Amino acid sequence: MDVNAAVAAVAAIAGVLTGVIAMLAFRFSEREQRRPTRTSLHTDPVLPPGVDTVLSVLRSSAVVLDEADGVVKASSAAYALGLVRGGKLAVEPMMQMARDTRRDGEIRQVELDLPRRGTGRGEALAVSARVAPLGSRLVLLLVEDLTEARRIEAVRRDFVANVSHELKTPVGALSLLSEAVMDAADDPEAVERFAGRMQIEATRLTNLVQELIDLSRVQNDDPLEDAEPVRVDELVAEAIDRCRHQAGAKEITMAAGGTADLHVWGNRGQLAAALGNLVENAVNYSPARTRVGIAARTVVQPGGDLIEIAVTDQGIGISEKDKERVFERFYRVDPARSRATGGTGLGLAIVKHVAASHGGEVTVWSAENQGSTFTLRLPEAGAARGRAHQMSHRDDTEGFDDEAGGASHTSPHSPDPSAYETLPSPEVLP
């Protein structure tokens, strides 16, 4: 009896130990299965060596997708364009391309128009998307923003079309007038009339070609290579003298005023052309027996003082929709008036480029039937020249100190500013 009881007790203890050992072995097995091994680590979505570095230097937006369409890596540009949101690729056509490429290994490319984030104006981003397999399980998506390239291409096409149209008009008129002169050879009065019209069209063609040359020059040249301190008084006097004949024919009074003895730093010829264009536009778009005013003043700014030159007229004014486009090439607020005055639609575009290349800007205030004020803002000569001196390391301040110190310097070819009516304050017109 005692022997049997002992055997039974040993058997029970052995069974309990076996169960405990089995349970521990099962738990250990589960833990080992959950622990990453060399083999299991190899199945995680890891970029091939060197790919991460290559993607970081690409200009295109880059997104790497795994086999579950999850984003393994995305560049900051991809987030900025709104391609990736919440760890997922947010553009469905690109997602479909990635799935197709993962299935058959084919490289795909497409151009898409995407809605621009953060705007409600219906603007779209033009992008080029290219999808290619990356290893055996990953897919690489490269997206390039084509919006600016398309805008430039559209501007170029419009420019070529506008130039062709503008050149064709006077050339065609000259051809027809020459035929009319030949047919009217026996009529001196008709010949004289047609010849006068030919002179007008030839002048318009010459002005157009010259302004195209001027626009090309201000876009391509660096005006600060031959920069010098330029007196604003002289620029204003030259602009007034340039428009003296047109203003006299319309009995328009031109008044110069504001702060005297101001200087800007830049290319004298370009600055004179820009201000001359503003004054000429003011005269051309003003009714007879009105006034055009030009005033200059200094505006204190934290980054350096600015010189403001305001040109104000009492003309027809500019509507709100036209104000956004007046600085476009060949754009005319009143095409009929431009044809009558011989305007080319390039004058304000030249002003815009001259201002930008000199580190300034040009703005417009206008109200219909109340007139307009175009304001040219340029860096004051001292600050502008100081920056140019630091960049070029040239020591040529002696002559400038004479200018800035108040020494009166007038070009022998410049009209005397004192010969014109002056205004009591920088505000040109009420």
C-alpha cells in the first residue's frame, strides 16, 4: 500500500512538472516568435543603401511607398505640395500609378493639375509625376512642379504673339499707304496726305522697335555695373522736357516739387527712361488744360531710406481690374487712346523692370475719372552705394561724398529744374 501510494505521488509530481515545463516552453516560444530576428528584420520596408542620401539632394518631391501603400519616406517638398497627408499618399491618380507599377514593374509618367492648397481661387499646380520600382517591394514616386515653367512659357507665347501683331499693324499700314501713293501719283494733295500717314506709321514702328530693345536691355543688363549717384532733380527736369511738346499741345501744366537735392544710385539712362515713361503716360492720358505733377521725397525705412518719386495726373483713371495688369507687356487700359497717341504698351513694363533691377518698386493708386498716381520707389544713394561697395569691394567714395554733401552738380545737357513751376510739398496734387 505504501509503495503504491509513493508511486502515485511521484507520478502526480511528474505530471505537474511536465505541465509547468510545457507551459513555460509555450510562453518562451511565443516570446521568441515576437522577438525580431535577423530574418524578420529583413522583411521590414528598408531603403536600399544610398537611396536615402540621393533622395535628400533631389530637387523633385520624392515619396517612397511600401507594398501596403504606406509612406516609407517623403521629402519636405512632398509635404509642402500636399502630396502626403497623414502618412498616406493623398493624390489618387499617383496612388493608382504606384499600384500598377508595383504589379508589373513598368515605369510610368504623367502630367497632372492638382488643386493648390490654402487657396480658394481655383488655381492649380501643374506637376509631372514619375513612378518607378525601387527594389522588389518598394515604389519610388518623383514629382516635379511645372507651374512656374508653364507660366513662363505662356508669357513667352503671349509676348511673341503680341510682338507679331504690333509689328504687323504698322508694317501693313505702310504697305497699303505706299500703294495708295503710287495710285495717286497725279494728285499732289493725296500724295501729301498719304505721305503724312506713312510718317506716322513709320514713327510708331520705330518707337515699338526701340522700346523692344530697351525692354530687352533692362531685363538682361545689370544696371549697377555702371552705377553712379544720380540727382532726382535732373531726372525730373529731363522727364518734363521730354514731354514739353505733347503737354503744350494739350495745354497741360507740368509742376515739379517736393524735397530738393535727393540722390539715387543706379544707371542714369535707365532711370531717366523709367521716369520719362511715367510722365509721358500721365500727359497722354490726361484731358486738356489739366495738370501733371512730379514730386520727390525721402521715406525712412529700417533697412535703408527710400526715395519716392510720385507722378500724378488728373486723367481718366484706371479701374480695379486694370490696375493688376497695367505693368504687363503690351497691355493697354484704353487701346483706342493708345493708337491715337502711338503708345506701344511697353512703357510701364520697362518702368517695372528698371525699378526691380535697382532694388525698388513701382506702385499705382488710381480711381476712375479722378486720376492716377504712379510712385517709383528707389533706394537712397548712400545706402544703395554702401551695399554695392560691400559687394564689389571698390573704393570710389570720394566723388560720391561731394555729391551727397550738397555740391550742386548739373549735367550740361540737363534742363534747369528751376525753370518749371514748383509745388510746395511732396504731395503733388490734392
